[in-house]
Amino acid sequence: MDDLSSIRKAVDTLINDLLALGCEVVAVGRGYCITAPEGREATVKVLLAGFGPRDHLLDMFNEALRCRGLVIEI
């Protein structure tokens, strides 16, 4: 994933996959929070590991979640 369009698409896909698993995924402040439903923690952990490092994409995840209205204002 080198180009910005591919990265944005991958972020959107991960968010969709997390939501499909029943996770609560929200932008919080300048970051974001993922809460796995009880009993699905291992599945979520595997999904996130498969995506790879996300720290450098913090702003992109936050923006994508805010655009979807998935935000908690603090």
C-alpha cells in the first residue's frame, strides 16, 4: 500500500470489517477507539494484526470515522 488512495481504501475496509464483527469503532479526540464485542476479541486481534501497523494512520482512521458520524466528542 503505497499510494494514498489504496491506503484510504484499506482503512475503510478495515473499519467495515470491524463493524461487521460487531465492534464499536469511534473517533475520540484526535484518535480512535475499537471495542470488540465479548467473545470476539481473538477474531478482532487477528483482523488487526493482518492489517499491520496503524499508528502512522491515526489521523486517517480518525477522519474516516468522523465522516461516517462515528465519533464521541470529548
